[in-house]
Amino acid sequence: MIEIKNLTKTYGKKVKAVDDITLMVHSGKIFGFLGTNGAGKTTTIKLITGILEADSGSIGINGIDLKTESIHAKNNIGYVSDDADVFLRLKGIEYLNFMADIYGVDQATRKERIAVFSKRLDMDNALSDKIQSYSHGMRQKIVIMGALIHKPAVWILDEPLHGLDPKSAFVLKEMMREHVSDGNTVFFSTHVLEVAEKLCDMVSIVNKGRIQFTGNLDDLKAEQSRDGSLEALFLEMTKDEEIN
Ligand SMILES: Nc1ncnc2c1ncn2[C@@H]1O[C@H](COP(=O)(O)OP(=O)(O)OP(=O)(O)O)[C@@H](O)[C@H]1O
Ligand SMILES: [Mg+2]
């Protein structure tokens, strides 16, 4: 469960990237955070994962306050950033062991999880190579494996499907569904409406740091605009009103 209350973040003095966002993502749900480029998705995600500090507002992860119980809250999070270029000089297996060490995953458990993840994501033959030698998609997959090695209850993924081949994207979507069916939470951002439509139990559409809509896909479709497509509705909700 993720509980966000009145969250605001301004870069410098001017750019209000996140503007008074209030949002509740329940356990057992896949939540899609939709918005155009620059809408504030990554900034919101960096606030939820504690990478950035908010100007105001609060964030609860499974009932744990991110500000006052930061380490405890972060232990419940698995975060996949939009930048897969991490620890390029490490071998894949070294990176996974490093992440497992950070999160205190014992040897037997990590060995089993690494075996399962690498088989499912088709990475078993690449683990002894340096991340530097990986393709973009492979880097993304090693980051996903590292983020999930401690089996966090709450997954937070920034554009996780971007750059993955169809098979890997399918596997990741399957893993997301399995995760929520065990009563956990998945929060991910995307611009790809078809993905959101197929995968999400609930979505928010964000524009210029403000939430324009939150609800399930049926609620969203009930707001049908013009040709009735999700695309038309999205365009309607994210159009720039200041341009005449
Ligand atoms: N470090 C920064 N300093 C100043 N402004 C920033 C910084 N990072 C982001 N911004 C601005 O904040 C706003 C929100 O950016 P953010 O990266 O959160 O959007 P996004 O929805 O993730 O976009 P995208 O779909 O392109 O990833 C944008 O106007 C952006 O230019
Ligand atoms: Mg982003």
C-alpha cells in the first residue's frame, strides 16, 4: 500500500514538478501512473522512493512513514529507475550479490532467487559478464532482478517496459501480476496507454504535476470523450490549456 498526501516538489524556485498530489494505491493492485513527457512522473517516483525530498506532504509505505522511518519504509520498496546504466564495471552476478548484501538476503535465498529470475528473464548466460557489455534491455533486466532480490512488498518502476523485447516485457508483466496476486503493490509509470489498459487495476493521469484523473479503467472509460478511445481521453486531460 502506498499513501501519498498533499505531495509537492518544486525544482529551483520556479518549476513545480509535483503539485499537491494525493493518492492511495491499495495492496493487491497494479497502479499505472500516466502522463506526457515532463508531467512529473519521475519526480513523484523519486519522492516515493526517498531519493528526493518533498517540499511538503507525506508518504506512507505499507503504513510506514517515509520521513520518520526512512530505512524501514525503504526496506519495503523495490525500485527500478528509468536509468539502467548502473555499476557498469561490475559483472551481473556481482551486482546482484551487492544488492542482496545491502538488503540482507541470505546466501541460499539469493541463490535460488537469482536462478529463478535469470531463467525467466533469459539472463542466465550473461551473469558472469560485465554490465558494461550488456545491451540496453539486458541492463534493464539486471536492474529489475537487483531491485526484486529482497522480495519487496511494494514495487515502484519508472517506465519499466521501455526498451524490453516482447518476451521480456511479457515476463515482467506476468511477474507484476503474480506480485499483486500475493497481496503486494505495484506502482509503475508509462506513456504507453495500451500497456496501462491491459495491465492496470487503477490509473492516474498526471499533467504538469497535478492529477487529472484517478480510478479504474471502467471509470476512465465512463468519462469517454469524442471517439471514445483511451487515447482521446488522455489527450483531452493532458492538453495544454495555455496554448491558444
Ligand atoms: N533536476 C531537475 N531540475 C530542474 N527541473 C527538473 C529536474 N528534473 C525534472 N525537472 C522538471 O520537472 C518537470 C517534471 O519532470 P519529470 O522528470 O518528473 O517528468 P516525467 O513525467 O518523468 O517525464 P518523462 O515522461 O519525460 O520521463 C519537468 O518540467 C522537468 O523539466
Ligand atoms: Mg520520467
